[in-house]
Amino acid sequence: MVWVEDGKIQSEQHGHDPDTTNNRMELQALIAAFTLLPEHATTDVITDSRLCVDTITKWAPAWERRGWKRKAGPIKNLALVRELLARYRKHPKCKLIWIAAHSGNRWNEYADSLATAWMRTEL
């Protein structure tokens, strides 16, 4: 996760968990991003996870109205989804935006390199 303002890095984080999934890590990165934002921030939060964007902007509000249930069975990563939705809602002036991975976006490529940094240090 990288936070950039006016082309300058304000904060960056990365992590590694051998017993997780890509989707869980994407959710955790977005939770970290929304946690760092000041309460009255007005910015775009960009991710290359369409699943996370759709989950938070489309599906989770409907699941919440139905008591956190979905027709197709249990909601995966429910605790993370609920936490991200709560943090997203605390920043109503921030947009959650999807961009394609590896499409040349400078900061998305940088964040991707952070996400894989642990592999370079383990060798």
C-alpha cells in the first residue's frame, strides 16, 4: 500500500502472510489505506482488485441489509469485508476506484513491488 500526494510518498506499507489469500491481502491493504486517511480526506483510493471494489461498492451493502447473508452461501472474508466497509463509509468524500493491474500506472506498479518485497528479502 502506498499513499501519494502531489507525487510524493506520504506512507507505504507491505506485509506477508504465508497462510492467506490474495483477496485477503487486497482487503487488508485497503483497510490500511482507509485507516491512514484523515477523517475529512477527499481523494481517490485506487486498487487493482475489481473484486474488492465491487464487494464494497455493490455487494456488501446488500449483504448487510440481509443480515450479512448472500444467496450463494457464506460470505468469504466477512470480518475483513465488514471492517473495510465501515472504514470506507467514514470517508464519504473518497472514491474507491479500480484500475487494471500492470497497466503502467506508476503508483500501482510501485505498490505491487512493495507487495512482493518480502520475496526479495527471503532469498
